[in-house]
Amino acid sequence: MTDMPLTLAQHTLASGPEMNGYFMLVIMTIVVGVIAVLSIAIGIPARVCMQKTREREKTKREIAAYVAEGSITPEEGAKMIKAAERGGAKDWFGNKA
């Protein structure tokens, strides 16, 4: 056998069963870490999207309640809902969107 340095794969295989167990632990840790990062990267935007939808629906229910109790007219309520769908309260206050 020559005195050439071993590659990583040869070193891992040549180091015995305890080194193979360590190598598997490192691989499993990397896989678990990647899964954790991906779940966070996907979960946070999904949560934000759900929160926005929930708040939008809550606003529509509140406007409908004001219309039902007579605090605002149905036309004002429709205008407020349309303004919220287009981009926010600035449309309700007369600014162009």
C-alpha cells in the first residue's frame, strides 16, 4: 500500500464502526436541521397569510354589523369594503389609490 492520504469516504470506512456511527449522526443532524429550516421558512409566510385573511374577514363582519345597526348606510359600507379590497383606508378618505 502506498503512503497517499485517504479521502473522506475511505477514512470513514477505514475508521471502524464507531466512526460510521458518528458519520450517521452528523448526516441525521443535517437532515433534521434542513427539515426544521424549511418548515420555518414555509410556516411563517403561511401564518402571515392566514392572519391577513382572518383580519380582512373580521373587518367585513364589523362593517356589516355597523350597517345592520344603522350606524352607517349600506352605500358607505359597500364603499368601505371596496376600499379595503383595493388597498386600504386611504381610498375611504378620498385619496386616489
